[in-house]
Amino acid sequence: ETGVTQTPRHLVMGMTNKKSLKCEQHLGHNAMYWYKQSAKKPLELMFVYSLEERVENNSVPSRFSPECPNSSHLFLHLHTLQPEDSALYLCASSQRTGGTEAFFGQGTRLTVV
Amino acid sequence: RKEVEQDPGPFNVPEGATVAFNCTYSNSASQSFFWYRQDCRKEPKLLMSVYSSGNEDGRFTAQLNRASQYISLLIRDSKLSDSATYLCVVNAPDTGRRALTFGSGTRLQVQP
């Protein structure tokens, strides 16, 4: 059982759709992250939130829009995606940013058609 | 130079073998070190933290060499279930980066 829950687990969307990925952590952590992992590639950090404030944005296209309404919830809003955006999207949380171990959700496997 | 470098493998070893992975990091100010395990199409999971004095957890031993800036993971008596990709992870102080830095991983295949 994981302390970080992501929904949905699988998502297929068209390039004109709008969808949202949801992440919830039950660990009392103050930092949350979005990562992207394309097939057979390393993790790519997308966004970092600390106490609901976005503290890092790694040159992610504007078609990805994060939202962190409180320290337990993180969303990734998707619109007008491209097929190359198909990947595993992973949410993680940690006690704080900078050096503590991160715990991952099971991910959302996204396919853009 | 990459911030975290790992041999991608694959390391193909028979059951019962001992296998070791090394990882080098470029930031001499790094202070937090971890090994994660990632199964195919799954999320990374924390395997163990790496402490300055070295640490052991069952069949797994992690060591840190600050002078040479590398960390290692030793797996003894390999099991089929150890087959996975092992990710070396360090923090990046003094860079403004707030997240841990993940290596690309070393793939291990344990064969019967």
C-alpha cells in the first residue's frame, strides 16, 4: 500500500481533450513533485511544490499546468497534448525539498492519440 | 559531465551471484544519497539510504566514497525477484535545485 495515490492509473486522450491527473499524499509531507518518464528513458522532473508554492518549473510546455491547492493534493492539468507527451507521469512527495527521500505514487500511464 | 552517472547495463547474473553497481556524482556538496529500485513500467521505490559509514540491509550493502564521489550497491545471493533497474539518487545543494537528482539507472537481470 502506498502513501501516495494517483488517479487515474491509465488515461487515453485525444489531442484536443482536456484532462487532469490527481495525486494525493497521506504522509504529512510538505513537498510534492511531478515527473515524466517516457519509455526506456530516465525520470524528468517537471514541477516542484513546497508548502503549496511552486518552487521549480523545469521548462515544461504550457500545455501542462500544475495546481497544488493544499500540501496533500497535487494536480496536473493537460490540454492540447501531442503524441510525444505519451508517458508515465509520476507524482512524488517528501518531507521537505532538497534532500529527503521521495516516495512515489504508482503513476498515470498517459497515451495521447 | 552528468550529475549522476551509472552504467546502464544490463548486468546478467545467475541466481545466487553477488553483483555490485557503482554510481558517480559530480556535485561535491551533495549530502543525501539513496538507491531506488524500479521494476518495469512501475514507480521507483526507495531501496535504501546511503550513509557515510556504509550500511547494510539484509542482502544489500551500500557504501559512500566522498573523496572519489561515488556510491556503490552490493547485492549478495541474488534472487530472480531482484531483477529491476537500480537508480542512484543524490541531492544537489548549492544549485537552487529543490528535488533529488536521479541517475538513468542500471538494469539487473537475474537468471535461473
